Amino acid sequence: MSAVTDAVPVAAATNPVNQLVRDSLVVAKRNLIRMSRIPEMIIFGLIQPIMFVVLFVYVFGGSMNIGGSTDSSTYREFLMAGIFAQTVTFATAGAGAGIADDMHKGLIDRFRSLPMARGAVLTGRTLADLVQTALTLLVLAVVALLVGWRTHTSLGEVLGAFGLLLLAGYAFTWIGALIGLSVRTPEAATSGGLIWLFPVTFVSNAFVDSSRMTPWLQHVADWNPFSATVQACRVLFGNPGVSPSDAWPMQHPVWASVIYSVLIVLIFRTLAVRKYRSAAV
């Protein structure tokens, strides 16, 4: 808290953009220090995606038909982009719960009383969550390599895929921020952050080929922003993808992923900052 207070006089003398950047970084640092002092938050965040990898690879791997093949190694490479994307989007629940906890403890009110840039508290929080998500992705990628996942493209394309994942994860944390500001308790934020994620992640091409769904459900899955990110990663990783589709996001998944993520950030950041201004008034 003292770090935020010390930064305010300096930030106040700068232009609004510099003040927003400075205050956001101070808040992000505060949240990263807090996370480092509660290592179980990071550990539990790693356990779930690792369990998904192991369960899907070894339990369902030999029964999934991908491109006419039921070979477990084919499904393993098909699956990992979906697991990576699911991991970054599920960080939404943690972001919402963290902000709701700060609201519940009155910390948000204390921040609001300082001459800080509006939106800096939320931006700092989402940046800290992005760092944690990047760490989780790194560990998960190592686990994926251990179970046999491989990429077949250049290093630049692989890094581009992880960049898309982080962009999508950052976009979804703004949805979590809005949820965290809209509920009364961290428990409600966790539930509210997860309940809509399950249909978003499972009505997609993350775990199965969407062409095997009923026509109306396939249409929903193909236009799902989550599906665009998953398919974009498969393209950039050189992994097996879904069957050809007429849907624009499936024909241009990289562009679709970027556009979806940017739109989500613009819309939900605007709504979250507006909610933050009026919260606890």
C-alpha cells in the first residue's frame, strides 16, 4: 500500500497516459508480491491443467477420431492447443475472485480514495494475472512435451501461438474483472467466473472435431472466439486441426483470434472501469 501512496504524487504530475501506465505497474507489482507470498495459489493453478492433460491424453486419447485416425499420438497433438486455451481462459475465475476479495476487504475503497488513474487498479490486477498465466503456460508446455506433444513449425510461429494464448487470456481476465466487481463475495465471483466458461470451452473445437457435432451446434462452435484461438494455435504449432469449415473464423483463425481478443478487451475493460467508478459509492 505504501508503494501506491508514494507513486501518486509523481504520477499526478504526468500526463494521463503516463499516470495510467505508472499506477498500473505499481498495482501489478503489489499483486505479484502478494501472489509470491501465497505459493499455493500458483500450485493449485498448475494442478488442474496438468490433470486435464493426463486424463484426456491417457483416458480418451485412443477413442477420439481426428482426421480419420484414432491414433493416440494424433489426438495428443490435436488436444494440446485446446488445453492451453482452456488454461488461459480459466484464469478468469481467479481474476474475478481476487477483485471480489479486494472489494470485500475494502481495499478497492482505499485505492479509490487516492488520486490514481481511473482503471489503474483493474489494469494492474489483470497484468499480474497475465504474468501468472504465462508461468502456468510455461510449466504446462513442459508437461505436454513430456507426454509426447510436439510442434512442427518454426520457433517464431510457436512463440506467436503462445502470444495469441496470452492475448486471449488477458482478454478473458477483463470479463473476470467485471464479474468480480458485480458480485458481493469471492465465492460468488468464483462460481460466476466458471459457470459460463464450461459451455464456452466445451462447445468448441478444443477437445473434439466440431464437424462431428449437430449442424446448429457446429455453427456455434465454429464462431466461438475460444475455437478461433484454439484453431489458430494448431495452425501455428503445425498440429492436426478440425475438418474444413465454411465459417470465416475457421478459415482465418489467426486473424479471428486477434480480432475477438481485442474486441473483448475493448468492451469488457470499458464496462469494468465504469463499474469500478460506481462500485461501493
